[in-house]
Amino acid sequence: MKQAAVEPKVSPSSLAGASGGDERTTRALADREQRLQRQQALGEARRALVLDAARAVFSEMGLEGASIREIARRAGYTAGALYSYFDSKEAIYAALLQESLERLEAAVAAARAPRDRPARTLSAKALAWFNFYLRHPRDLDLGFYLVHGLGPKGLTSEFNQSLNERLLRVLQPCEDALVALGLDEVAARRENAALFAHGMGLLLLQHTGRIRLFSQQSEPLFSHYLEHLLARLASMHPAGNDDAGDPGAAPPADNAAVNQRDLFGA
């Protein structure tokens, strides 16, 4: 006659031990996750410190005049320590440009307008990129190589192409609005280029202080250009301009002077 199998007895102490082991494992995993998060936060803070120092160095010395050693000194690190974050000063410059374009893209995306009002959309998006560079002149320096004589020296052609493509994506909403206003794609690209060129010229005059020769401010002048552009498009394509005659299509600019440092010290 077979004997019934006897179930092994599990003592309360062994159960407590197993439970305690699970708790220790969970606590160890949580501690490890916290350490990783602290290390990541510390790494990001150090990287931001390096970029802040590099921004000042590039502004003062240009890309060619800047050096890893000087950037490291401003950031409070050794030159060797910087190479754990960036392999060259050009890589640091590229990171600054990418960061600048990310903030520019966010500013343009945040400029809202009704989808069925292309004139309002054009005004909102154009004023968004214009005011971004107006309020952040160092980003204008970086994005258009003003710290280096208006030429993309020292940067690879691949990165320069990548920069141009990203900037075009930022400006694309303006071009889409122009198409919605009745222009074909070729004409919309031409008008968008003219709008951007006009805005950049005004920003350069404002940034260098030379706009004071005309007793003007760049922001109202840019808004004035937008108003005339929309009026011209409305006369050419009245059916496609749902905002014709709408005073909110191109909001008036603030005539207050913008306090900015004059690059020429004036």
C-alpha cells in the first residue's frame, strides 16, 4: 500500500526570509535607479555648464579664436575632462546651434492661429521666429555665424546642410500659409525667402545698433512689412484670403525700444 506524499512544511521564518529577500532586491533596484538618475542629472548639469561657457567664449572670440582649453577654464574643468562630453570645439558649437534651433522651433510651434485663417497663421508664425531672434541676439550670432564673420567656417558641410534643413522646417508653416493664401509652391517659397531676408536684415540692423540711424525699431517695421505683404496677397487672391480686412491678421507691434547690447559698443 502506497503512502500518501507528505507536503514539505514551510516554516514562518523561511517565508519571512523569502519576503525579506524580495524587499531587499526591490530596494536595491530602486537605489540603483536613483543613482542613475542622479548621475544623469549631474551629467546634464555639467554639459549645460560647458555650453554656457562655450557660448560666452564663441561670442567673444569666434569659432577660430576659441579653444577647448579656454572653454574648459571658463567652465571650471580641465581640457581633458571636456573630451568626455565633446570631441572638439566644433562639436560644442554644433550642440549650441542644435539647442538654439530646438528653442526656435518650440517658439514657432507655440504660436497658435485658427487653421482656417492663413493670414493670421502667417503673421503669428513669422512674428514668432522674428521675436525669438529679437529677444535672443546671441542665438542670432550662433545661427548665422555672426561670431565668425558671416561664414560657416570650421563646420562640416554635412552639419551645415543639416542646419539649413532644420531652419527650413521651422519656416515651413509660413510657406504653407502662403500657399493657403493662393500662391503656388514656387511663389510661396519666393515670398517666404523674401520675408525671411527682410526680417534678418532688420534684426541685423537692430542687433548692431545701426537701425538708430533711421530713428526706427525693427519690430514695428517687420509688422509693417507683414501688413503690406498680406494686403498685396489679398488684392491678388481675394478668394483665398479669408482674413482680408481683418485688423487682427497682422497684430500691431510694440513700439517700445528693445534693450540690446550693441556689438560695436555704441
